[in-house]
Amino acid sequence: MTTIANIAVAVVALLHFGFLVLEMFLWTQPVGLRTFGTTPDFASASKALAANQGLYNGFVATGLGWGLVLGDAGASVKIFFLGCVVVAGVFGGLTASRKILWMQALPGAIALALVLLA
């Protein structure tokens, strides 16, 4: 069960690293515009905010990686960062886009449940 939980944590970390790339480096590019459904004007005006958000996603990915590297001693670290993922995903789903519930909150909640059960 621990292996499955760690795989789920790694998937969530990789998702958040991907969010970092999209928000920090691809926000104004065609793939970023399509992914987030924004216009070039909006993307240009909000580029700094998106980069800041991407940086936070990088911190989440790093924290989850840290928890994985710690092995059994990293359970509390994984729980903390997965809790952050779930809370941020629910908030984003309620305030920005329902898609965030499926892309962020659900994978985080599944990983969190698996870590708690391991």
C-alpha cells in the first residue's frame, strides 16, 4: 500500500510541476492560452500573477518530493502538502473553474487518502 501511495504522491507532485511550467513559462504561449482558456490580452496583463501562482505550485511539488525522499519519516510532510493541494483545489474549483476540482483537488484527495491508509 505504501508503494501505491507514494506513486500517487509522485503523480500529484508531477502535476504541480507541470502547473509551474504552464503558469510561469507558457502562460502567454498558445498552449497556455488553450489550457486556461484565456485571451492574449488577459494573459499578458496577468502574466506576473500567473508566474507567482506557478511558483507556489513549484513549492508544493518540492514539498511532496521532500516527503517522498524522507521515506517513512515523510508521512507528515506528505499529509501537509497534500492537504494544501486539496484545500487549494477546492477553493480554485469554487472560485475560478470547476476543472480545478478534477485536475488538482481530486488527485490530491486520492493521494491523501492513500497516504493516510498506508
